[in-house]
Amino acid sequence: PEPRYFQKTFEFCDAIPRTEPQNRYACFGGLGKEFIVLMQGRDIRDMENLSDSQLKRIYEWCVLAGKEEGIQACLEHAVQSLFWGGENSRSLPMRFCGSIPETSHRSFCMNSLLDAVSYYIKDSRYKEEFCREISPAFRSACNKRMNF
């Protein structure tokens, strides 16, 4: 689909009453999850080969939400889908977050990734390696979140 359709879909999410924050979050976020699949032509078997330009395009599609609440929900679901509970290479969501040019969005993305690693991964060696591989700007936060 063309990006103009994504913008229209985000408008539907925004029409959900603010008194239903979980539904708004699920709507905005659900698009972020789907953007990953769309970028792969609905074939998720080879996620590792997403190019940096494709990852940046996913971010650009999330920005079409227009509102910070929508952008953040979209980014959070996108990075969660790229990480997939640790099933995918950890470099993939790191590359995604690192491709985001907007500083506040990049930080939000990285912190969402840190939350995912902290939640899903129990292997302390994995966590140590992850924190060594993450961008130096987030290394201290990573070590703190992983209890090092």
C-alpha cells in the first residue's frame, strides 16, 4: 500500500476516544507491527536482510501517525516485532533504532528495546553481549536496566 493510506488509517486510530487508551495504543501500535511484515512482502522468514533504507522507511511510516502518542506506539510495536522475544538477531532491532534520525524517537525506540531484552531474556551472557553491542550512547542505560 502507498503511505497515504497509512496516514488515513492512523486517522481512524486517532478517532478512537481518549477514554479508551488501550484501544488507541493497540491501533497505533498494530500498524507498526504490520509495517515490518509489509516491508518483507509478508514473508517474515528472512527478516535479517531488511536493509537500512527499509528500516528507515518503517520509521517514516510510523511518523505518519502525526501525534507523538501514535508515533511512539508504532515504534514500540515495530521494534518488538523486529526483536520478537529474542528469536531474531539482536542486531536487527538495534539497526532499526539506530536508523531513526530524530533523537527523541531514537531514544524511545532504544529504551523500548531495552525493556524487551530485560523482559524476555533471562540469559545473563546474552544480556552482557547485548549491552556491549548497543550504541555507546545507550550502554550505561543498558547495563543499569540489565542489573550490571
